[in-house]
Amino acid sequence: MPYALVCHQLETRSERRQCSDLVLKNIIRKNLQYPPDAADYEGVVFVSLIIRKDGSRGEARIRRGGPASINQEALRLAELFPSFHPGSFMRHPADVELNIPIRFPQQ
């Protein structure tokens, strides 16, 4: 699995994964902005993101979404995600698809 570059100093895969999850959650928490026309929406939007062999992010897309303005906000948040250390297959860098849930809690 790919992990956020800021987590590279951790020794185990488990620690790197937990760190990466925390990085993404913090970005979402600090930057989430409800669109005015969807202020009463509550739910989860799933964003699919390809992490390429070189660690760069591919284009994000909505896997399962909500209203159009909420989907746009989820895609905006995905653009804020950091670079990643690439995933690997048989010890070679590989493209990996991440499915990230973005929760929109009731305001």
C-alpha cells in the first residue's frame, strides 16, 4: 500500500499506514467546507484516487457520492492530499487505487 511521504521515517507498515490515515483525516478535517446549498447533507462520499508508480496522484473521481456540490467538495479535498510513497507489487513500484471515505457530518 502507498503511504504519505511524511510518514517515511516510521519502521513498520502498520505505523506508516496509521500515520497516512491520520494525515488524510487531518487534511479533511481542517479543510472541509460545506457548500451553502448542501448545508443539511449528512453522509459519506467515496473518492477513488490512483497513486502512480512515481508516488504522484492521479485524477480523483467519485465512487459513491451525494449531491453535486458535495461531490465537488470531496474532489477539492482530494486535490489537497500530499504526495505518496508508491505502492509495490513483487518489490517493484506499482500503481495503486485508493478508495477514501470522506464523511460529511451533520452541522
